[in-house]
Amino acid sequence: MHLPDRPPFTLRARVLTPLAAGGIADHPDGLVEVGADGRIGWVGAASDRPAAAAAPEPVDLRPLVVMPGLVDLHAHLPQLPNAGLGFGLDLLTWLDRYIFPLERRWEDPEVAAKLTASAFRSFAAAGTTTLLAYGAVYKAAMDAAFISAEAHGIRAILGKVMMDRITYDEDIERSTLLDRSLRESEELCARWHGADDGRLGYAVTPRFAVSCTAEMLEASAALAARTGAWWQTHVSEDPGEIAEVGRLFPGARDYVDVYDRAGGLGQRTVLAHAIHLSDREIGRLVETGTRVAHCPSSNLFLASGIMPLARYLEAGLSVGLGTDVAGGPDASLFTVMRVGAYAQVARRTVAGDAGAILGPLDWLRLGTLAGARALGLGDRIGSLESGKEADLIAVDPRKTVALPDLAYDPERVESEELVSRLIFRAHPDMVRGAWVRGRRLEGPVLPS
């Protein structure tokens, strides 16, 4: 089976996508036409294709399913080598034991270049076409990471980690940390934010309140506002972390208030985790339009807690999904959906949570269109609709069957059942192709 490398092209497959107006479109025999500009020109049932259509003849991918590319709102690029290590540790112990030593290796930009080239292939192989990720504290390493993203073709928003209260950069004079980190972040932002017509972006990245002074938080938020970049950090992940933030910022009402006082809340801000929010904190995030990255895999792996997702959604909070590798042990958002679904059932059965349980199609929306909207990109990506950029994946649902000789015709099953198998029977090789703006990404296993 041949997969097109560059637009223009037309794919024939089962086409399944959330829609911007709500609901889903499911075309068991569908077409997605991608123009030379990398945008979707037409999508719909093959039988409804306009007779005068000038698009290329379809590449028949059946029985594969074409879907929007996944949007990962939270990951840590330097941490991938330690994915799966540190189960059950509290957050601060895990950082000291497993993570900071890894991030120190990025002092050598060649380490960063080699790792990120492999990491972007791994994310694409898992179906991720848009990635919001943290790097390390080293400027040269972040340049190398962006160069890798530029070459690979993934849609990436990256940021140099900023830390001035504690840091693993042992060679830097501490009195210069704030000014140097701000200067280097601004230089990286000037070079990479908006590169390749917006495919690459910059996120100003103070690690979290435990590692940053109030001055660092305020200055970094001002930098993001001044440049139009994103601002990303962590919030309310672990009880021990929350207690430490309370000790370090005694004048703040709560954890969210620390970032609010710094000017960090808003529609360009993505806060990872947000497990243990009070009603006041939820209300303030909704009021300011601040976005949240839900990372259920890492929240359970590090015993941090279970987000009351239904409560947040009912309150109107903007939530997408993040793998949080290596806190989360897997780069696949399909795995994150599965763990998140299990976690919400556990909240209902064990804690008596009365909130609604999301179904498979709801989880797919969280991992695609909701994530795109959290980044302010919902008008460009996140669903397969005419005029949007062609960020899409082709998935083989036959990989999800429980027995190798079990008959399974993915064109004849209901959409809920199809996506349920992709989530709860996810296979590492089921993503067979991934495209950003119609350009195929290296990573997925090509179909035979």
C-alpha cells in the first residue's frame, strides 16, 4: 500500500472525525482531498464527491481509518529514556532521582539533537501530530530540539525550562539565573516562534512554582505576553508539591493564585495536571480562559491523584490531554485515553463521584479538537473539515482484535465500537501513517 508523501492527494478510507459544530462525522467509505497548499479541500462520503472534482485520484487505504492527528498538550522531551521508571514515587523524589540527571545530559546539544530526532518519530508513530513539550534549561539544546522538529515535520511548540530557585545547571552563577534564563528564552522565541508559517511555536516555560521565584514567574509571563508566545507550567499535581508551594508563597491564596499574581493566567496558558483544584481555583481558571492538560497516565504512575474531570468540564474549563512522558510511561495518547477512562470509573465507584463518564468518542475529541482549541488552533487543526490544515493519521483497526484469526470488518462496526477498540485495545503498530499539512511524517510503520 502506497502512502503519499506530499500534497496534493486524495485518501479513500473510513473517515472519522469530531466536528467543530459538535458531534462527529463518520463516513464508512469516505474521501479526504488535500490540496497543494496542505489544506483539506473536501471531505465526505465517496458517493457524494462532486462530479467535477479536480483532485487527484484517490489512494485507497481501506480498511484503514483516517482521523485527525492527536494533540499532546504536555510532554518532557529529555525524559523519554527513563519512561517507565519510578513507579509510585512522589513527584519531588522522582524528579531528583530520575529526571534531573537526565536533563543535565542536555548540556551537550548533540545529546539533545539525537534524542529529539528519535522522540519526534516516536510521537508520530503513536499518532501525535501536534506536541507541546518542555525541553531543558540549556539554550543550545533547545536550538537543537527545534532544528530536529523543523526537519521532521511535526507541529511542535517547545520551550526552554526556566528555574531560578532550584536548578540542575551546576555551572551557572546563581545570581545570574533570572536574567540569563529570560535573555536566552527571548532569543529562542525570536528565532523559533511562528517558524515555518506557524508550524513551530515557542512556549515560555517556568518549570513550576517550587523551582521559580515570584520574580521569575512574573518576568516569564510578561515575556510570553509581549511576544505572543504560549506560557506553560505545572499546577496542583501532588500533595507534597502543593504544600511546598504554600510554604514558599505564604501570601498567595492557593496554588493558582501564585500564577495569577504573576500575570500568567489566560488563553495562551496551559497548566499541566491541575488534579487538586479548589472551587475558587476552578472558577478563576474558567474566568481567565486558562487551559489545562489532563495527564491521567502520569497522575496514576506517580500516585499523584485522579482529576475530577467531569466536574471541570461541567464548570466550563478548557481541557485537553497530555502524555507527560516520562511521568507517563507511554508516548501514546490512545493509552492516555484508556487510563483516563479507567480513572474516571474509579472515581465514580470508589469515591462516589456523580459526574458523567465520558465515552470513547468523547475521549477522541479531548485528544484532538479539544487539544487544538486549548492551543488556540481549533480553527486550523483538530478535525477533518474543509479549509483546515491536513494534520491527519491513518489507523489500522484490525490490529486491535483480541485473536489473530478473529474476523473483523472495521467498515461495518459503529463508530463508538471502532474508537473503543482503538482506545482499549490500542496496538503499538496500529498507526500506519501521519501527516502534517499533508506532508507525511517519519515514524509510523508503513502498511504492507
